[in-house]
Amino acid sequence: MSDFSDMTFAERKAIVTGGASGIGKATALRLAELGADVVVSDIDEPGGAHVAEQIGGRFAMLDVGDPEAWDRVVAAFGPFDMAFLNAGIATNPGLPPAPGVPIADLTDEAYRRIMGVNVDGVVYGTRAVLAGMTDQGAGDIVVTASMAGLGPIAMDPVYGLTKHAVVGFVRSMAAALDQLPDGPDVCISAICPGFTDTNIIGDGAREFVAELGLEIMPADRVAQVVARTIAERPQGGQWVIWPGTEPRLYEWNPPIEV
């Protein structure tokens, strides 16, 4: 993995969503270690506040699917130089795949919940932080997607839907930013990890993953790649993070001109 200067992070303000645990917590710790001023956000107030205390940062209660909540947080703590839009859930958090035909028992409530967190949270978050980054002339946005955003995931098709949406949003936002003639120097990119040690994977899901012969990665490995993408700034890129391999940028076939 490449080395990079701490100056990439020193005296810069970051917001991390889903920062109370898992990849969010590991990344908050990593960014603070590199010198960033980190605002930890989550709906888990005790957990998020504890992480913020650990790193000498601040905590913000935030439901990422609520646009008004985003406005309040940015008004109180922003503007931000860096945003790690990481909060995410599975369709049935912590559980193995349900038996039977996929999504046959999917409730409207469960569908709206996962779309609100995984998709709306990224769009609202990008919109909320982009204004400040535009005024400042620069910024970095990193979104947690998944390997399920680059290929099919039979165990949770709706989760796969949300992560494909996130990847498409990142790529399209990057293209839109690049087309601004005198626009801000804002980079947006995504990380696409495989199974990682987070609250999404409960005991039942862990057993299922083990039966597939797959490894669950530690969250701090993913956090290192978040720091790397902020340092290297691959506009619109997606980092593939898989056990036993060096992280790499995903390579797409030549795009169709539109």
C-alpha cells in the first residue's frame, strides 16, 4: 500500500457517518490519527459519542436518511473538507438469507428503510457537504459501496440494488464535477469491500459466510483504504478490497458515450 503525507489530513475537518462501529469507527480513528478534526455521526448516540471521545473529536446525532437532519449537522459542525458517507444496513441486518424465493417476504417498511439509509443517505449527504466544499474550492467525498455494487449478491438482492445505485451515483457525480469548467476541486470515490467485520453481519450471517468459504476482513483494513483514496483522489473510482489481495481500482469496460 502506498505511503502518503499526513499533510493530506492535518487541519482538515471530516464527517464520518455510521461512525459508532465497524468501518465508520475504524476510519474515524484512522483519520484522527492522521491529524484530521473528525465529527463522528450515527443514530447510536452512546456508541458514537464514545468514539468521538476516544479521538478528541465531536459527536453529531444523524439519521442519514433525513435531509433536515443533514442540514442541522452541517450548520452546526460544517463546512467539511472530507466526508466519509459510510452508514449502511442490510435488508435483514445480522441474519442469514431467508429461505424461499428472494424478496417474496420483503415488507414495504424494510424496503424503504434500506433505501433510506443506503441510497438516500448518500445523496442527501453529498448534497449537504458539497455546498461547503464548493465555497471552499475543494473537498473529498468517499462513499462506502460494496463488492455487491460491482456484481450480483444472491443472499440479499435489495442490498445489491442499493450498492449498485451508490456506485452509479459516484461515477456519474464524478463525471458531472469534471464537466464544470471552473468548478471546485472536489473528488468523489467509493470503496467496495468484501465481507467486513461490522454490525451488518450477525452470528447467523457469519456462519453462512463461513460455509461459503469466505473470510471476514477486519474493519481497520478497510479504513486504511479510505485514507488512501482521500490521499490519491481517484475521481469516480471504486476500490476493490478483498481478503488476501492488494486493494486496487476497479476497471470497467470502455463506457458508452452519451
